[in-house]
Amino acid sequence: MLYYLYSYFDINILQYITVRAGIAFFIALFITLFIMPLFIRWAVKTSSHQPINEYVPAHKQKAKTPTMGGIIFIGATIIASVLTIQFNNLYALGAILVLILFSLIGFYDDWGKITNKANLAGLSAKAKLLFQILASLFISIFLFYFASFSSELYLPFMKNPVCDMHFWAIIFWVLIIIATSNAVNLTDGLDGLATVPSIAALTSLSVIIYIIGHAGFSKYLLMPNIAVGEAVIVGAALIGALVGFLWFNSHPAEVFMGDSGSLTIGAFIGYMAIIGKSEILLILIGSIFVIETISVILQIGSYKLRKKRIFLMAPIHHHFEMKKWAENKIIVRFWIIAILSNLLALITLKIR
């Protein structure tokens, strides 16, 4: 909408992606800050809370904390984006599509857990994965056929693509979106633990996408030049919404994001990595999510093969809880790792 105000009323400043991204950030931030307290009061009144993990004794005090806060900050992101993006940009529209599809999957899962008062009463693991595959496939086909997005694969430190994946890019992108979606979901186990690493990852990816969408910057840094810059606005809106959510989600949390938030954030990070040609760099950008996921894989693999556990409990943040680390210490240390790894990821852009 704001872009078209520039077109019709010649408000020159509104043509710039950076300006509209900043406006989207604050719109999403203020909507979240205003609506979230109302949602929390409603959730407390209606007992809309997710049953806690009974295997983590330290979480007993969180038993009545409202969940499904992701619906609020994702909704705020969509509203802010619609008000600020240029609607003929398919990459920005694709970003909003990711938010809608995965928030619906997460909402259905959260609502099942809330109404049935059971942690496993939402979508079954198979059903959730099926919906994630269908949503990711739809988005990947949209990118490949409708947006005609490049299927070339880039690696960090290399200025030229290593190969063209052609049709196989669709399968690769589906894997990226699903893996990232579930990785963030695994990480969302402590107050604010997934929020700050998500903000850090989205900031790095937004910077990368802005560079790729800018002819001058992309040429200077020897990166591909693709018209994806408008998606930065959606990324900035989600960052703003997450900052607003963190106000209520910081320890001790007044609300949890639920699957409606974590699944959606992860899928969106995966999408941003794809259009930012940073699928491999995502390992560094999302280091915390990678560590959490690997800890689960190692734990399951070790138990099935050796009947022994590597960690006291997985994902790894629960391992540190079982070792009697203070929750705040675990959270802040994970935040530090996330911020440092994202700084390293941005440094790699100059080394080509």
C-alpha cells in the first residue's frame, strides 16, 4: 500500500525498500505489543495453555502459561507486510504465502493440544510432516515455475554457482524448508530460546537478500543479482513482531509461541535462505537450530544402535537443564552463540 502512495502522490521516500522495511518493522512491533496482552488475558481466561513436558521437572511452574502466541505475531507480520510491500513482486508474495500456510499447520496442531489438554493430542508426527511437505512443495513449485527463480546452487566463499540443480531444486528447497521449520520447532523449549536466534538469522538473511536485490552491492560483493529485495520488507516485519513477542516471552515467559509460531518462523527462515542463495550458509546462520537438531539425531541414533544415551535429555537445552544449569544461563549462552555465528556468516560475504 505504501509503495502505491509513492506512485500516486509522488512521495519519493516510499519507493525505497529500506524505508518501507523500517515502517513494516515498527507496524508489526506495535501491533504485537498492543494485541499480545489482550491475547494473554483471553488465553488465561479460557485456559488456552499447552500441557508441559512431564519429563522436565523444572517446567512444572510453566504449566498454565498460555501458548499459541505465534498467531498474534505472525498475523502482525502479515498485516505490516500487506501495508508496505509492492504487490507485483512474487518473492514478497511468496514470503507471505509461507507465513500463511505454515501458521495454519501450526495453529491446527496447537488447537488440538489445547482443546484436548494433551501434549501429543495435536497433529500426529506423520500428519504434520505430510502437511509440511505439501506446503513446502507448493512454495517450491511457485518459486520454480511462477517466479522463475534461479535453480543454481551457490556455496560460501565462491563467487560462481557450483551447479544448476534444474528440476531437482524443487526437492532441495522442500528439504530446506521442512528441515528449518522442524529445527526451530525443536529449539523452542525455553523462554525466548528460539526467539533471539530467529531474529539474528532473519537479520542476516535480510541483509543478504537486500544485497542480492541491489545491482550495485551485488556486483561489488560478487553475488548474484536477483529482484528479491522486496522480501526484505516481510523479513523486517517478522523481526519487529518477534521483538514485540520477546517482550512477553522473555524469562519468565507470559506466553509461548507454540507450533503456530515456531514452525512458521523456521519455514520462513528456510524460504529466505533459498531466495538469498544461502542454503548452505544457513548451517552457520542457524547454528543453534542445527545444534539442537543434531543433538536429537545423535540421541535417537545412539539409543537405537547402542541402547545408550549421549545426553541426559534431548534436545540439548534439556541436557543442560538436567545438569541443573539456570534457565537464564542456558538461554543467554545460546543467544551469544547465535549472534556470533551470524556475525561470522556476514563476514563470509566479503571473502569470495
